[in-house]
Amino acid sequence: MTNSMQYIWITGAGSGIGEQLALLLADLGHTIIISGRDAGRLQAVAARNPDRIHALVFDVTDSFATSLATQQLQALVPWLDCVILNAGTCEYVDPPVLDMAMFERVMATNFFGMLNSFNAALPLLRVAPSRPHLAGVASMASYVGFPRAEAYGSSKAAAIYLLNSLRTDFGSWLDVTVINPGFVATPMTSANDFPMPFLISSEEAARTIAARLPRRPLTLAFPRRLHWTLRLAQLLPAVWYRRIVPGMARKQA
Ligand SMILES: NC(=O)c1ccc[n+]([C@@H]2O[C@H](COP(=O)([O-])OP(=O)(O)OC[C@H]3O[C@@H](n4cnc5c(N)ncnc54)[C@H](OP(=O)(O)O)[C@@H]3O)[C@@H](O)[C@H]2O)c1
């Protein structure tokens, strides 16, 4: 993303971080395609800047819809300068039950959905006149194990690996950024019944992404205080798993 007008596709932009990012980037003069499953919500977002925001209904878990999505994107824009793979879902495990169907749902959206969307975007990224940019929204939940996050955290760790690996194979012509948000107040986190340290608004999350993405960092993590706290936990696993996590698990119980 640069200051000149760009064609940008944001998945999962009918609500939350994606919605705020679409509105902000459209205000900056970019042409935005937003996608998701809920046509009504997408149209409501597009109606707030109809000249710059176009809605596309695309369920990222539907691999059969991938080539159709490519054609729909091609009908809207000549190429894509930037793709922000943001669509995601979160479901928590209810120990001791490990519900396989739930794991499959979460992986279908957060991992395979990212891959489907990348495949849909690939033909339009390839024809971009200048070096295009792929950004994928993962999560700090992948840094260390969190209680009940076996499905969500694994899906985001897999998404990070996918993005980093895509960078190795497509990096000759494509920049890839991993976006790791901390806790953001969105419909996804509204049902969380545990403390969310350093919680920020979706507007602040969008402002942070829009400000830092043009530099095309390998990783864009925010808020920084939570990022460094969890990086420290990664370096001190015995403290995290033996002292801090048992207290968190007790509170959740
Ligand atoms: N909020 C946080 O604290 C937080 C922290 C770290 C990472 N994240 C990540 O940030 C991203 C955005 O989440 P959010 O917090 O903004 O939550 P959100 O408001 O629930 O947004 C998620 C979006 O993904 C779309 N989506 C879900 N399943 C989809 C599917 N199968 N196909 C197409 N679109 C789908 C939803 O739209 P439809 O229902 O219309 O399909 C929704 O607009 C997610 O990847 C999430 O994991 C969030």
C-alpha cells in the first residue's frame, strides 16, 4: 500500500477490524472490495462510501467459489495492489471435550479460508503494475498456549506459517505481511467472558494497520505492550505455563 490510489481487497470486512479498515482506506482514496458471507452487512458498509467501496459475497470456506470469486474480482477491478486476508472466526474448546467438528470449522475459515482467498486473488495480484502486497490477519494468540484456545490458536499459528512460507515462494514479486492483533473490541470478542488486557477499539486497530502497512513490514503486531509481554512469555515458558496459566484457567473455571 502506498499513498497513490490502490485496488485493495479485504476479506471479512462486514464488521469489526475489516469494516473499520475498509472505511479508513476508502477515505484515503483507495478503491476497496470488501467480502464476507452477509450481503446485507457488506452493503451497509459499502453504502458509507459507495464510490470507493464495492461488496462481494464470498464464503472463504467454499473452495468451489474460488474461481468464481476471481471472475467477480476481475469484473470490479483491473488488478489488486493489496489483499488483506482478514476473515476469521473464533470458537473455544470446552475441556475435557475436544470437539472435532469445531476444530474443523475454525481451521476451515482461518487456515483454508486464507488459502482459498489467496488463490482467488493470485491472478489479479500477478497483473499488478507495481509490486503487490499480501497481508494476512493472524493473532498474538499463536505466540503461547492459552486456555481453551487449542482450535483458534492452532489455526492462527498455521496461518502465520502459511504466510511466511508463501513469502519464501512468491517473495520475488510479492511482499507478505503477517498482522498479529492483540485484543480488539469487535463482534468476535464481545462474547469473551475473561479479562482482555490492553483491549483496543476496532477503529484504533484499523488506524494502526493503515499507518504501518505501507512500510510493508514482515510482521505488524499491536498493541506493542501485549506483543512484548507475550514475547517474554515465549522466552520464559516455565513461568508462563506453571505460574501464570494456572491462575488464568482457575479464573475461567
Ligand atoms: N478481535 C480480536 O481481538 C482479534 C485479535 C486477534 C486477531 N483477530 C482476527 O482479526 C480478524 C477480524 O476479526 P474481528 O475481530 O474483526 O471479528 P469480526 O467482526 O467477527 O470479523 C470477522 C469477519 O470475518 C467474516 N467471516 C467469518 N467467517 C467467514 C467465512 N467463512 N467467509 C467469509 N467471511 C467470513 C465475517 O463476516 P460474515 O459473517 O459476513 O462472513 C466477519 O465480518 C479475524 O481473522 C480474527 O481472528 C481478532
